[in-house]
Amino acid sequence: MSQIADNVLPIFALIAIGYLAVWAKLLKPEIGEALGDFVFKLGVPLLLFRTILNADFHGASPWALWASYFGSVAVVWTAGHLVITRIFGRDRRAGVVGGVSSAFSNTVFIALPLVSRILGDAGLVGLTIVLSVHLPIMMIAGTMLMQRADRLEAGGEARSIVSILAQVGHNLARNPLVIGLLAGIVLHLFGVQLSGPVKTVVDQLAGVAGPVALLSMGMALRKYGLSGNILPALAISAVKLLIFPGCVYLIAHLLSLDPISTAALVFTAAVPTGVNAYLIANHFGTGHALASSVITLTTILGVVSVSVWAVLLGM
């Protein structure tokens, strides 16, 4: 139990410190946004770059990793959609927000630092393989489903799949995370290794990415907060924090995934909902309050979810 406290509590303590720093007006909210920019545009891309560059992929099959994680994504996305539309009687657009809030983990700001701290580089390898396709799959699915729901509910203009793929592809081509991953893959394939001052600088920037990400996440919570829809948000939070990691564990076990990769994916599923859920809701002008409340509630309750799974996984 003391090991769990040593590994899990510091993660959420940094989030709490970031929140309290803004709440007590020790730091301005704009500082949190600047730290978030650093994490997204420089810190985490370099962390992914270094992980891929130094990774040992011998015997690592991406298919079992992808099947375990994205098979679970399909299950909980459907569950979240049905909870919002069938139980709470909301429209299809709110259902999409419920689905994406159930299935879109905060991989960059919380999962990466958590997995790195508990499982080290071995855990990061499996998580990085998932992250290599995570953003494209989730954003394409969210955009297509929301566009379809908007057309069915409000008679909006239909967009072709080609148009949606082109837009998402254009955004991904400029995404620092994608650039960091691709750069790491290219240099890894050519057997390039960093050394000297270059390695020192990359290690230093990648090393602070995790703590800074957690602080900036806490500071961002002041922006989201609880915005109503408490009962639906609690239901979606239960799907996110209970069903999602449980489903990942079950599929990974059935596919005989190795224990370290299994733990990395379970922890990723057990962390709070990512801000992308709010961004999708904001882009389509619906479900802001639900997404905001889910992000806040899962962040508050995430320490329990992660701790429970740490016990079950024997970490």
C-alpha cells in the first residue's frame, strides 16, 4: 500500500497543487495555459521521441495492444452514448459527447507521467505504440459521429468521409505529438542514437514534461469545473473509470498480453477524461457542460480508480 501511495499520490498531488495555485491566486491562469503549450508542443513530443528512439520493440506486437485498447474504446464509447441517450433522454449529439467523454483518456497530461513513474520505459513502449494511432482514430471517430448526429438532429449538411479525413490529416500533420513520434521512428529505423549535449538537452526537456503536464492540468481545472449535468456526468465518470479499465484488462488477458503492457493500458484507461472531449463539444456547439463536468469529476475521482487498479495489478 505504501508503494501505491508513493507512486500514485504524487501524480494527483501535482494536479491539486496546480489547481490550488490558481485558486489562491498565487499564479495566473494564463501561466497554466503557457505550461500546457510547453508540454504539448515541446516536452511530451520530446518524451515520445526519446522513448521511440531508445525502445526495444523486439517481440512487441502492436495488434494485441491496439485490439485490447481500441476494442475497449468501442465498448465504452457505445455504453456512454446509450447512457446519455437512453437513460437520460438526451439527443444524439449529447450522446456523442457522452461516448467520447467515456473513451478519451487524458493520455498526454496524466497517463504518460503516471505510466512513466510506475512502469518506467518498459511501460512507455506499449503506451507509445497505442499513442501512435490514438489521436487519429479518436478524432476521426469523434468528428464523423458528431457530424452524423448533427445531420440527423438538426438537418446539417453532410460531409464526405474524404473531406473529414483530409481535415483531420491536415491537423495531424502539424501536431507536435505526431511529429515527435515520426521523428523517433525514423531515427530508430536508421539506428541513430543521441549523445553529448544533444542527448543532455533532450533528456532534460523530456524529464520535466511529466511534472509540468500535471501542474498545468490542475491549473486548467479552474477553467472547466462543474457546469451542471451532475447525474449524467457521474454516470459517464463511472463508465470511464470503472468499465473502461476493466474492459481493457479483460481483453488484454484474453489476448495473453504481457503484464507490463497490460498494466500500461489499464492505467491509461483508468485516468481522467482528456480535454479533447470538451474541444469536440465546443467545436460542434453542444454538450459543453457535460464534458466539462466529466473532466472535473474524473480528475477528482481518478486517484481512487488508479489506486484500485494498482492494487489489483500488484504494482
